[in-house]
Amino acid sequence: MPSLIGKTIEEHFHAIGSEVADRPLRLASDLAASPAPPRTAKHLWSRRPGWTRYSHDTPHSDGNDAADVRTEPVFARTVPFPDPADGAMVLDVETAYGFSEYPLLAVAVTACAWYSWVSPDYALLLATEDGNLGQGDTPPKDVQRFTGCSTLIPLGEDHVVVGHNVFYDRARVLQEYSLLGTRNEWIDTMSMHFALVASPRSTRPRMNRPDPPPAASLKDLANSYLGEAVSKEDRLLLATTDPAELIENFYTIMDYCATDVRVTKDLFSALLPKYLKALPDPTLFAGMLRLGKGFLPTDESWGEHIEAADDAFRRAEATVETSLCALADAALEQADSEEITNDPWLRVLDWEAGGQRAKTSELKGRPKWYRDLWSATEKRIKLTTSSRIAPYLLRLTWRGCPVYYSRPHGWLFRVPLERRLNFTETPVDLPTSPDHPDYDAKIQDELASGHYAVLKIPRADGARGNCHNPLALGFRDAYAEGVLASPQPSAAAALRARFSTAFWAAARRRVAKQLAVPTAFRSVTGLRGHAILLDGALAGASSPRTGGSVWAASPDAAPDVIGSESRSRIVAPEGYAFVGASVAEADQWLAPVLAQASRYGPPSSPRARSLWSRAVAGDKRWAPPPPGLEFFQSAVVAVDHLLRRLGVPGLLLLCNYDEIRYTVPSAQVELAALALQAGIAWTRQLYAHRLGLGDPALDTLLLDAVDIDSRLRKDVQADCVTPSSPAPLAPGRRLTLRELCDYFLQTHPLDPWKLPGGPD
């Protein structure tokens, strides 16, 4: 193991955290303590392309909008990008999302000056008109050809940038797409808020970890921390698909962005002292900075992946509809059959035949349930999985029992009384009186015979209430586990197709919105490289989410799940590889440590004693022992320190729930694996110390193996074949601890940490 900086593991982490945090924190503190300079008047924002700096030779105002907007001319000059000498900045970027995810304009403020940036594409559009379109005027033809912006923002280097959900802004900055990384640091007020409400030292109510995070928009937090009502009405102007409206509303959009910057600056000034009081450890602030630098390389086939998943999704949806219509036709053929009385699903349908008053000849003599499905425009029945009749036609069962629908209770299932004790679902009482408004004779006959108990199918989201559709995509796990099934072979294809779409139906919009930017590097696939910068907040409750809503929930590829290959479409650049590990192992590391501590009796810490008791009792159901976010913040600071110490230019790929991965040069994967092992060991040692467990044995602190791969996947052997991606991928490799030790015994037999240029 490498030597520590300081006498103890606590001193060591304080030192390596301070290495990263000191400069950004100093500049950020100066910004928080300084009033914003006077803001230019609405009609004086520059329409020129690129950056413009605005300055005044007058004293600062008190920060209120009415006072800090100057009406007299200001000194405005074009600059290549904001000056780092101005100190930390607050930045907000706006996109005309009706056209493009690329930036339209941006506003920034430092303690010294305001800045604005206008996309060259937008500036060209503005140059074609004076912005005074009258009602009924027709803009020039070249204005109508505007298709959106396609330029990133040049920001330069050495900036400390504050923003609300700042990862959205970072994803639109040119310098951040370099494989060499940047010296810019990004501070997110949303992440600070989440970390603050999750901290046990916070005076605010602590979040209950199983609960979703509270609302944390800029509007919400301005109201919570500042007592200020912020209007977001002008944001709707950015949804337009009419270029003339972008011309007409330039000053309003620019001033809306500037107001968001001013509010974010005030919010940051209010948040930072509270954050530092509740979380004074510089390692945690440094970890927040490092977790905000996720970089996902891919290639130019990213768009093809989305198209292929869309095609597979449409085919699956068509299969479902065709199968349901075939099942309806098959049921229709039994209209005069006694088999209906023996079928617990079909006999609850309304078989009243249509007479001469049927709307079309095709419906004469057809039962009511069939007539209700008829589309007059398409001259055929139309069925989807949202149709109330679909579970009946599919003959769905819940845990082997037929399902039924009741208006007041949603979807139910009946259980023979002799099996009732085997079920934990909620029982219901159905009305037995025909006079009751919810009485249903057919359902009553089926469910209230006295031979069955009637139970509710639980909601897919686990919440209380009725299940309105057992074919909702949230029931995919129930289907995969056989809880939701059908005894009818002809229904299998429909169910399989239906639940194959679950991931893509939920994730498609978020995946498609990922900004995959062309880059200068090539991918290992030989195609031009692209990159995606993670745009999700770091939820401060229990685990880091540098991947936001897409990558945080993205599963590994599954052979029956359309679009689930999204992770594997993250591809290493040419000459690079992904080095990382599943930290599910890291979450469980405390078990052997606690078992080892049982030679000596229970530890002194109350939390550790509780965990020790569970370990002695053989309880394997572990929640992450240390606070999840703090563990990963400490881990990325440790690993980054060691990568620098070893001279490895590693970029954080992502750190997400149960994994931590880096992009490193292929020639240095063993050094990166060593840094990852040592960094995780340091972090485990830190939290063992904080739990009062002393110094655990080294073998309990190390990972079993480290993954070396060219694709983003948790299982390096997975071929990632899915319905939308039939071509198998070559495997990666797992570098075991023994193999890593053998490698360094051969190449650096004395001490791998004593490398040329290293501090040791």
C-alpha cells in the first residue's frame, strides 16, 4: 500500500481532500460573500456572437433586481471567454429546446462583471431581422430555414463554475469534451441542497432515504432558502419552433437567463455557509467536484442505436396488437360454445349479441365486448395492452390465480380458501347487495361464491391503492419471476413482446435527449468518437448518481429487453480502456471485517455494534454500511489522488450506485487497477476507523478483481445481445487481485509506488 500523508487515515483524507478543494472553495467563498455587480438593462444585452463582458465604474447595489439593473450605457466589449482572474462565476445556459439541445445563449456573473454569450447560429438569425416583427409580417425565407444551434460554448480553463443542476450547463461547454480533461471545477447548488438535507449534522429535516428527493428546482429552492417567488413563465418562449419568435423575444430570453443567474448566485450565497457547517470535511467537497466530471465516450453509431431500438419497439408493439386481436377472434369463435361457462376469464365478458341496430354489418350478431373494440374508421377491432379486456383475453394469472377487474378495487385475483394463508396480498370485501352502486353481478358470481378469498393485485410501484393495469410496464419483474403469467400458450408471444418494451418505453425519451457530441478522438470501433457528459445531480441521500436519470437506472443488456444495450454503447476511445469495479462488493466489505472483530467482542461504536450483531447472527442483507454518498466522494478523491501519483491521466467514466469506473490509456490499465484497489482500500479503512473497528486486515479491504473493458458493462463476459442489438460483443477481462500482484512482482518487484516522478 502507498504511504499516507499524515499520521492517521483521517489526517490523510483531510490532506488529499484539501489538495482538490482548497482553491475552488476559496474562490467560491469569495463569490458567495461578494454582492453581484450591477446588471445591464434588458435592452442593452449584446446580440453579437460569442462572449461579451459588461462592467461599470459604479458601486455595487444591494442585489435586488430593481436596484441592480442599470439603465445608462455600460462598457461592453467582446472577449474570447470569461476571465479566470475575475474569480468564480455563476453560469446559466439556455437551449431553444424546440429546435436543438445545443446552447442558444448563456449568462454568467462574477464578483467583477456580467457576461453574456450568444450562439453564432442565433446571432446570424438575429442579424436577418431587427426584432420588430409586426403582426402578420412574414419573416425572410432564410429565417424560416433556421434549424437550431450547433455550437458549444467556449469557456476556457481554470474556472470555478457554480450553477443549479450545473451538469446541464457543463454538457454545453466545448472544453469539457477533451480526453485530457480540464482544469475547470463545477459546483452544483442542487447537489449541495441534497447533501445538506441528508446530513445528520444539518438543522434541516433529514431526508428519509427510501423516499424520493424533495422538489429541488431553482424556483423551489429560491422559495425555501431565500423566501423569493421566482417566475419561470418566460421559459416557455424557448419551446417555440418558430424562428421569428426567437428573434422577437431575444431580450426577454436573455433577461430571463440573467435573472436565473442572479437567483442562483443568491441561493449559493445562502447555501454555502450552511453546507460547510454541516459538512466541514474538505474531502466531501472535493468528492462533489470530482463526481461532477463524469465523461462517457461513445461513437457515431449512438444515433443508430436509438433508431434500432425504436424499430424493435414498434415491431414488438405490433406483435402485441396482432396477438391480442387473434385472441379476440379466437374467443369470438366460442360465442355459442359451452366452453365459455368453464372459462373463468371469458365468462365474465358481456356476451350480449348485437341485433339489427348494430352500426355495421360486420357487427351484427357480435357480442357487446367485441362491438366495444370496433374502430369505425379502420373497420376493424383495435386492442392494446391498455384495453380493459386485454388481461381476460390473455387469461392472466397472478401467482397462479385468475385475475378479475372490480371498479372500486381495481384488478383482483381469487384464491381457494384452503390456500389463503400462503398469500400476503391485501384482501377486499365485495358488495353483495344488488342495490349497491358498485355491485357487479358477473364478478360477484365469480368471486363471492364462498369458496374463494379475494385479494388485490399490488401496484407495480409498491404504493397503496388500486392496480389499474396488470400489463403496465412496471410489472415486468413480476412477469420475469412468473408471478404474472398465463396458462394459454398463444398468449406467451404477446406477454413476451409486451414486457420486452418495458425499459425502452420508460427510458427512450431520456436516452434520446443525451447530447452525444462529435469529438477529435476515434473509438476502438474505428468510428468517429462522440462523448456524453453526465447531466444528473448528485443525490445526497444514499448514493451518488453521476449518471442522472438515464445511467443511474440503466440495466445491463438483457436478451429479452429492447434498448437495454444502451450501457454497452458507451465505447472506449482508441488507445484507451475502461477500468473499474462493481462496488456491490464494496458495500459488503464490512461483513468480514465485523466477523474478524468478533474475536475481540463487539466494537465500541453503537452503529458498528448493531452491524457486528447482524454479522455474528449471519445476516447477509446489507445496506451500504457507510453513508453511501460520503463513501463514494471519499473513494473518488482517493483514486484520483493515486492516479496523479502514478502519472495516469484517468477520466472518471461514472460512479453510480454500485460501481466506479475510469477511462485510462490502455498501456496503463494495471497502474489504474492498482490505484483503484488502493483507493477503495483507503476508503474502507477510513470508514472502519470511523465505525470504531480499528485497522482491519488488508485482505478484507481489497477488491477481488478489477474489470478491464472496452465497453460499459458490469459483467465483462456479457455479449450484450438484445432484440434491438443482435450482434454479440467481444468479452473484456477481470484482473484478479492475484494477477495484479503477480504483474507488479514481475515489473516492479520492490515497490510499484516508487515510480519515476512519483512523490514517494
